[in-house]
Amino acid sequence: MPASAKHSPVEFNRELIVRYDTTGPRYTSYPTAAEFRPDFSGRNLRRHIDLSNERSPQRPLSLYCHIPFCDTICFYCACNKVVTRNRGHSLGYLDRLHAEIDRMADLFRGRRRVTQLHWGGGTPTFLSHEQLRGLMERIRERFPLAGDAEGEYGIEIDPRRLPPGTVALLREIGFNRLSMGIQDLDPDVQQAVNRIQPAELTFGVLDEARAAGFRSVSVDLMYGLPRQTPEHFARTLRAVIAAGPDRLSVFNYAHLPHRFKTQRQIDEAELPSAGDKLTMLARTIELLQSAGYVYIGMDHFAREDDELARALRDGTLQRNFQGYSTHAECELVAMGNSAISQIGDCYAQNAHTLDDYYARIDAGELATVRGVELNADDHLRRGVISDLMCRFGVRFTEVEARFGIDFKNYFRDELRDLEGFSADGLVDMDDDGVCVTASGRLLIRNIAMVFDAYRRRGGQQQAFSKVI
């Protein structure tokens, strides 16, 4: 197999990026959510959980809890959220979330060990200190959680909405990883997206998290926002690098006002040009790699000694609905409205709206409203796409041993299609496998799409964002 690209710096090639400009999945799952079916119900999920318990009774779990509430609206946001300043709205939600935790714990018989936990949103720290503590206590009562040294327990926070003592409380109740949004430090950009967040406040929280003993702090940035310029975004990057977070996610803003109502409040005339967005991406890569951050893939960077970078090096990196993470051995149990589980041979998504979620939980049901059962071809292609996304390469003999196929025969058409990528220097190919080059890593979604059977059959591309 060609030499692995996973240790080499990523290379920015503007001409190739422009040439391969298209839309496509982010491959947080395969099959993607576009293939989820409404006839997949809670009964299907129960069956897959039972099968998983029989086949893999020692396989650890990763728990995800969705907390949808935010007290202010960020105009760029495409998350499933409920914007309210009324903290009382969380009471009914937590009642149902506690009930769902009990229900799922019963299905897993309380014996499957949890080695990973994440709370996302929305804004989980919308909850009061008492509610945060109560939710974690409920999880610990119903699921056996690994100790702090082994478990990876993360939470997303909003630095603008942190009552005194919140960071210390989060560490006390068991969180050891913290993620916070920044997007951009420029006051003009912050005003344009309705997220006023002074740098002193943001970096003060980062320092507080370190003092409290958090193992890792991650920050989110976004390029392509209104009023951004390459020069000003580079200034934000330099300030963030100086603060030294362990991980960064630097996302391309996808302006889709026809899908996300909040984005209609953004003035399209103030959005940067496509050329300026590429310049911001190029500068991001240059500055972060010069500062010693490793390109993990798909917007993610991490310090060389971070667990994410180590997972990339040792081949245990995974990709799921929270992006890149460690603990690839886990099955994902997701709770809360719109949350998506990955268990055994299926993906299962909960009801999207609060009313529907509440009704299903109150009726004593699981909250599942759609999902997909994987067939043998799905498993095979998920394995190949995962190797590409998480290892930047595919070794034919490994895939053949895992799935009992002749790779070159099974993927004859796909390998023929990859010859064009090879001619453009995006992949190296030989008799042993395929390796994504340094300049191909930014176009990994294009390369992965070659192995996506649903896209090859003409799936709806407009449901997806631009690959860059």
C-alpha cells in the first residue's frame, strides 16, 4: 500500500478545490441520514438492542444527551434548538429525558459499561446547577460509567451564559472535556450574527477550565460569516492559537436560508466571496499547522499530544454524529429530541419536535421516529468510507479479511472512478490499496462519495452542503 498520509501535513491546492467544488455528505454516518426511513420504529430499535446485547454483551457504550435550549439566537445556527429565556421550559424536558434514560438503561440491562459521554445542544449549560447535577446523577444511577482516567466525558458550553462556579461544578460532577463556541472574535462579525462574546470572557473560561482540571478544551470557529475578511479572521486565529486550546473545529459556514429560518436574518450582501472563503481556509491551515496542530480531518485540528491526534496515529479514530472522536469500539446511545443512536446493525433517530418527543415518552414508548437497518453492502461500504475518513487510506487485504470479498472485483467501478483522482494527485493507488495524499485530504468527502452506493445511484445531492 502507498505510504500513509495520516502523519503528513495537509496541503491546500486552490485549483483542485475549485475544480472539485460540489455538494456531498459529511459522513457522520453511512448510510447517511438522507436514507433514514419513517417505517423504522421503536420496535425495530428494541430488536437491535436485544441483538447487540446477545452478540456483544461486553461492548462499551457512548452516551449522548441532547439539550435543545438556548436563551439567544445565533443567526448562523443550523442546530435543532429551542430559543427561550424561560428556564422553566427545561423542567418538562428533563422529566422526559430522565424517563428515556431509565428506559434505555433497562433495555441494556444496566450492564453495558459507558466509556464515553457527551452533552450537546442547543446549550447544555442552559440548565441550572441543580439540574446539571441531577441529570448526571440519573445517568450514573442507571449506567455503569468508567472512571475519570479511562472515560471521556464532554460537554458543550456557551461562555456568555455561565453563572459563577459552573465550570468547577461540571468538573466536580464528572466532565473532563469541554467544548465552547467562538466562531469569530471580531466585534463587527459578532454583531452581524447576533453573538456578542468578548475575547476576555472566552479566554477567561478557557483558563478557568484548565485550573479546574479539565483534560481537554476544544473551541469552534467558523469562516464564511458576514463581514468577515481574511485579514480579520487570521487575527482571530492568532488570538485563539495564543490561548492554546487542545482541539479546534474550524467550520465552513453553509448559508442555507431555505432550510434554516434563523439564517434569513443574515444579510447575504455581507457574506464574503467564495475566493475570500478559500483564502480564510488556506490561512487557517497554514497558521494551525505552523503552531503544531495536527489536521485530523473534516474541519478538526488537535495538538500532537491530544487523544484525538493519538487516535489518528494508532488507527482508532472514529467519526459519528459528534464529528471525530476516540473510542471507536463503542455503540452510540443517543437520548433527547432529534438524537441519533448507532447500535448494532442500525441507526435510529428520535422525534425532532418537543411535542412529538414528549408524546412518545409519555406514552411509554421509545422516541424513535425513523432510522435505517444496514445490509451487508452497507456494512462493507461503511467500513471503507470510515477507513478513508479516519485513516486516509484503505488496505485491500484488511477489508477482504473483514468482509470476505475480493476488493478489486467488488469495487471494480469505484476503482476505475478513482483513477481520475489519482491523475490529479489526490490519491495514490497500487495493488495493496488506496492512500489519500496531502492535497487530497481536504477533498476527502469527494473521495468517500465514490464508495457511496446511494450517491452512485443518483441520490439527492441538494440535501448536502458544499464539500469545502
